[in-house]
Amino acid sequence: MLLSAGLPLPHKALVAEYGPDAVRLYFMKDIVFGQDGDFAAARFRDSVNAALANNLGNMLNRTLNLLHKYCQGQ
């Protein structure tokens, strides 16, 4: 579509920079199926970072609670 519109092709692919899982997560979570999607690189980065921070924070919280419960916090 870009070539037919006479627009330049992107030099970097989103998948090469962030990985396929991050791209899949964003498009499955933030873009409504069957409707036009509005993509913005800044929103993509914010969404991926928020999901990563939430998952890591949750894992760290659970790990620390288990350490406290079963290993006397050591």
C-alpha cells in the first residue's frame, strides 16, 4: 500500500526492535478487531512498557511474599 501511494517504506521494522510478542500483544490488546486502528509509536512504547512493568512488578511482589512466608525473608 505504501508503494502504491508513492510513500517511502520504513527502514526499521517494529518486530525487529521490540520482538514479535510485544507487537502481537499491542495489536491484540489495543486495536479493536474489525475497525480501523490508530497506531502511534509513542502509544505502542507506553503500552508495552506498562504491561512489562505490571507483569514484572506482580512477579516481584509474589516472589517477595513467598520468600517472606517460606524462607523467613532471606
